[in-house]
Amino acid sequence: MKRLKVSHNVIRRLPRYLRKLDELTEAGVGRISSSDLGQQLGLTPSQIRQDFSCFGEFGQQGYGYNVAALRDQVAAILGMNRGFRAILIGVGNIGHALMDNFCFSEWGVCLVSAFDINPALIGTSFNGVTIRGMEELENYLENNAVDLAVLAVPREAAHSVTERLVACKIGAIWNFTNMELTEPGSATIVENVHFSDSLLSLSYYMSERQDEEAARAARMAKKNAE
Amino acid sequence: MKRLKVSHNVIRRLPRYLRKLDELTEAGVGRISSSDLGQQLGLTPSQIRQDFSCFGEFGQQGYGYNVAALRDQVAAILGMNRGFRAILIGVGNIGHALMDNFCFSEWGVCLVSAFDINPALIGTSFNGVTIRGMEELENYLENNAVDLAVLAVPREAAHSVTERLVACKIGAIWNFTNMELTEPGSATIVENVHFSDSLLSLSYYMSERQDEEAARAARMAKKNAE
């Protein structure tokens, strides 16, 4: 696969392409032009062509994209076929929700174990995943191939657990703690899930509409007064 | 406040600016140039100036930005001072985690009530927020100002609850169900939280590093063979 340094924005769009292509497949669409795909995603056709050109040539001029082939290519670019193995740390509300409702395997990731400090949870299994005690973490990581830790511990434990993971040379952390894990001067890749970013975007759009409605009301009032 | 149609990408960056400005304030930084700010965020200075120019003039040529003032402006642009009121629907794992760990008020949103179908939860309070039965939803929305519903019900309930909310003319939905809520042909603004998008970005960066390591190993092997 061609792999150049690709901008963060392009990478952020790839999962959206994947979702749309899955949707199209489900709807029985076999082929789509960059302009139709763009319209459905709110992007320009040239943006779409440019995004995919980062990874090689996918479409055929005048024929559009083969939906199934493009879907497989995007999945491969995203590493969904690499069999990455993950552990979950912290089986509280968020951790439990992830074990319960989030289908890791759908995204090519295998959840191989979970860890917690709660004696009532340790030794139990959930959806086929065993929950181990935190004291077993280092030993487990030494004896099992793990690519990724899903961090769902309480905020106050975030830094100490991160230090333990980094000391074990974990490759990546998917961080749900709402704590900004500053680059720990290590090779660990950190992806922070910031619920607040999403809420604030929504808040922006709500504000925008509020302003539009106020402006419309003001215009109406002015018109009525004339 | 100046408000033009601003691109989605700019809006997505605003919460990151806010977090960085909060961090700078905490670190006692009073003033910052667009180039320093850019460096800390991985953006070019001109991108930063361009982003802020969408909302008016903030910086002073040669003097940089006043961190506290810029922070307040960004917060205002994001609508954090508008007192938006939210209800939570579904107090399962995710809903519980949001009530427990997510500080709505920190982002200017007031969580005024929660709803669930579980009789064991109905009538109880959590962090000062009362949990009501789902049958009270319409009546509550009729008698209380609510701007936003946080949707944390199981996937299979997502569509039916959305229909009820839209029928009540709810202004916005913050969707945690992992179901794509297609624009319901209504004025409701939907913000989907896709955990998978975040996981797949991480998977991309893990794959990229794997490829780089493989390439390095191949170069070494070739060199050793020569």
C-alpha cells in the first residue's frame, strides 16, 4: 500500500468514508461518483479525489468508485485487517458500556482482557472477556501480545495507570478519562476521547440557530412596525 | 458578535483552542503569539489567524493574543454562556457515566432531568438530578424549557425515542447510541458521538508505525546482508 505522510484531517475523514460506504453497500449501491459521494458527505468531489489520492488511485475517470472495493481499501488503510489486540483498563460505567455495547471486532480489534481493582469483578467474565486484577497488568503484558490499552479508569487514576502502561512499552492508549494525557515522552500513541469537544460543537450550532431565529424575529418586528 | 457561515472544520477546532487556552491560563501564560499557539496545537500561525478572523479581530499585530480575553471569546462563540438546558435519556452504563463523571456545567450546560424505564431508578436522584419515567417525557418537555436531549438509550430504542423527541420539537440531540440518526426531516440538530471514528484513527496511526518499523527492519536486514 502506498503510504505517504497524510494530514490529520484526511485521517479523521476516513472513518466517515467507511461508514458511508457500509451504508451504501447495505443499500445495494455498487458504484458511486465522487460528486454523489461528496454530496452525501458534505464534501466537494475534488476534496474526495484528493483524499483518496493520498493512498493511490482508486476511482476510474468517468466511472466512479466501486463501493465494495473502495470500502475494503479504506478498511485496510485504517488497519482494520491487522488484528490489533486490546486490553480494557477500568470496568466502571464507561468501561462496562464499552464491553457491553461497543463491538470492537466490528472494527478489527480483538479485546483480549480487562483489568479492574474491584474484587467483586476480578475473575468474572463479560462477553467472553475475563476481568483480571490490576496487579496482574505487568505480568499479562509481558506474556501476551497487546497493541492497545483502552483507558477507562477514574480521572485520579489516569496518570499512574498511564505511567505503568508506558513503562510496559504499550504501543497505544485510547483514553476515555477526560484527562489530557500529555505526550509521556515515549513512543506511545495517545488518542483522547473528549466528550466535551462534541458537546461544544453542538452548542455552537444551537447558538448559531438561536442567533438566526433572533435575527428573523427582529426583521419581522421591524416590518410589522413599518 | 460577528457570525458568518463558518466551516465545520473551524468549528471542530474551537473546542481544542478552548482546552489549550484553559491550559495556558492555568500555567499563568497571559499572552501568546499565533505562532506559539500554532506550534502547541500543530497548526500554522496563518491557519490560526484565519480561524479567528471568521469571528472578528482578536489579536493585535505584533502583540499576539491576550489569553484570558481570547478564551472568553471562544467560550462565547461556542455558546457556553447561553445557559442551554439538557435532559438525559437512558441511565444505563453510558448515561450513568455521563451523570457521574461528565461535568456538564463546566461547558455551560445545565442537566435538568434524566429519564429511564427502569422502575428501580425512577424517582431516585443522582448528583442532584432526578430520574423520571419515560412516560413523563412529553409532559416534562411541554412544561420545561429544554434545549438539548442527551440520548444514551440502547441501540434498539434509539429510533423510537428520537421520534418522540422530534415530535416534541426538541432543538438538538447529542447521540451516544452508536446508531446513525439520519436527519429526521426536522429542525433537530444531531451530533453523533462515534467511538469507532476515534478508534479507527488510532488504528491508522498504529498501522502507520507498524509499516515504518517494518520498513526500518527491512533496510537493516538489507544492509546486514550486503
